[in-house]
Amino acid sequence: MAKKIGILTAGSDSPGLNAAIRAIGKTAIGVYGMELVGFLDGFHGLIHNHNMPIKASTLSGILTIGGTILGTSRDIPQDRIYEDNQTDLVDRSIQTYQELGLDALICIGGIETQEAGYRLTQHGLNVITIPKSIDNDVPMTDMTIGFSTAFEIAAQSIDRLHSTAHSHHRILVVEMMGRNAGWLTLAAGVTGGADVIVIPEIPYDPQKIALAIQKRKEAGKQFSIVAVAERIISQEQVEFIQYLKDINEMKHSGEEQEQVAERLERLEMRFTDSTLLLANRLEKYTGLETRITILGYLLRGGAPSAGDRMLATEFGTACVSLVNSNCFGIMIAKHGSKVEPVDLEQVVGKEKPVPLDHSWILSARAVGTQFGD
Ligand code: F6P
């Protein structure tokens, strides 16, 4: 009997999601004669059984459209109690899966989605995940859906900021999304010709950045572009947090120590206004007028790049062929030119920071880009 598959897109929207849905749908329906159900708004749709049938007609014309036709949300099935106070959200998800008579569930999303997919796998569901994130921060895959488009938008934005920076002799600080990883800022910074790139993986010293900008000024370059990731951290902040951690270990023990450690970890993740702080300091130290541009959600919007359409098509088609072979509990990944399955167990609980010896960093340094370290 033909298989019945559920699909959902979860977490933040990203260009290329529709291309993945299309690839899954066309292969599942056209090649294997499978039946498809789409859950609305990510795991929310699975938990509450909000779904729509996906037919061949649903898939036409969506390859080039941004966002996701299924909608998305940040809801995840976890051991949280549902409104009826009896069942948890994992049980609700399992119930929907069983009620619909699904043979498999395909979850397209970022790190949290991989973790949710793994949790459902542990509860016996047949899950395959596809990595998506403009941040490219999902472990065990070279590339995620959405990164290529965001990279292109970010690089083009830096190109455009050059005009104002150059004409007004200003420092232009441009902030990009990326969560804890600097992939997007690094890639866009290198290709957009940023003079300074600041990423979370490399804590910065504002004096060093100011000195580099000062040197450019002395060499007759009256402007600088500083590409900054959204969660940058200064060397000073790192030292301060370390100081608090040391005090915590010295002064507290047991549960109290754990509580303070947890709060410090949250604080470390939530330095807000870090871009503003850096911009203010640069203006003060260099005497150059400094302006900030935050690219924000522009990075996630609009039509997917050709690169994302290709990746989404490769991931989507490979995924269905693995469903057909009853291969579950895996994430589809890109390794070099290959598309391969990886055990979800190997993906969860990890991060994917930019390695400090990554060739993008080495090349940037070689062409004189400063990292503030
Ligand atoms: O993970 C993608 C991403 O765009 C991050 O770069 C950013 O930190 C986050 O999502 C923003 O989330 P939200 O859409 O919930 O504001």
C-alpha cells in the first residue's frame, strides 16, 4: 500500500522552504504514488491536528516563493501539559500521527526542529528531518536551506552601504542575524568587502577595531564598513562573565551554584544592544561619524536564491527516497557534493560555530580584514 506522509515547516521562515515542500511533494506523489498531508504552522499543526492535504496542484508555482505555504511557528512538542491538563504535547503529536494513519513525518527546520524530531523518534514515530536556517548553524551538515539567499542579500546590502560610507566619510556598522554563529556575517563580510568583521566566535576588543579604522583613515580611507553578527561579545564581557563564574564557584555550592550558573549562561546569551555599544565606542575612539543598519528580517524575505532552490530540491527528493526505503531517525545533510543521511542522535545537543581556522576566516585575514582580536 502507498505510504502516507506528514510534512511540517517549523521555527523561523526561510527562503527555500516551499522549494523543499515542492520537491518532497513531486517525488512522493509523482514517483511513489504516496499521499501527503501538510501540518499548519509547524508543530502547532501536529499537536492540534490542523492539517491540509497536499496535492499535485498545491505544488505548482511555489518553487520561487519565499516563506512557507504551510505556515510556521516556534511551538515544539515537549513534555509540557496540553490545555486538558492530562496529555503532554508529545502525546498529542503521537495521537495526531496515529489518527491520520501516517507512515512517516518530515520536519523541516533549524536546531530546535532537529531536537523535536529526535524526541518524536524516541517515542516511536518514523521521522526524517531537513535542515533549514539562514544562520547555517545546524550541526552535521555543511549547508542549510536559506543560508545561500540570506548570504546573497547580506552581501548586496554591504555593497550598497559602501556608497554612503564613502560619500559621508562614515563608519557604517551593519548588523546581521545568525544567533550564536557568525556564518552569515562572515560570508557576507568577506564577499561584500567589509573592513572589519565581528562574530560571536571571536570576542572583540573595541580599541583594536578603532585602531584599524584609524590606520585606514591615515592611509586616506575616510570610511569603514563593520559587519557585525547579532550576538557579538567583547573580550571585556567575556572576562567579566568569567569573573562572575569564578566567584559563583568559590562562594556557592550545590543547587545555589547551579541556579547562578544557569542565570549567567542566560546573561551571556542575551547581551542586548551589543551593536549599539560597539558603534558608540567606535565613534568615540575614531572621531568618525558612525551609523548602524540592522538587516533583520530582510535577510529571510523574498524569493530563494538558485543555490537554495537546488539544495531544497536535493534534500526534498533524497528525503522521500529514504522514506520509501524505511530509513528513519535521520536528518538529510550536505557533505561536500554529497547528500547523505545522518543519525539525528549525532545532530542534537550540539552547536555549529565557525571554526577559527575556517578558510573564510583565514582568507579574510589574508586580505587585511580585521576581526577585532
Ligand atoms: O534562526 C533564524 C533567525 O532568523 C535568527 O537569525 C534570529 O536570531 C531568529 O531567527 C529571530 O527569530 P524570530 O523570528 O523569532 O524573531
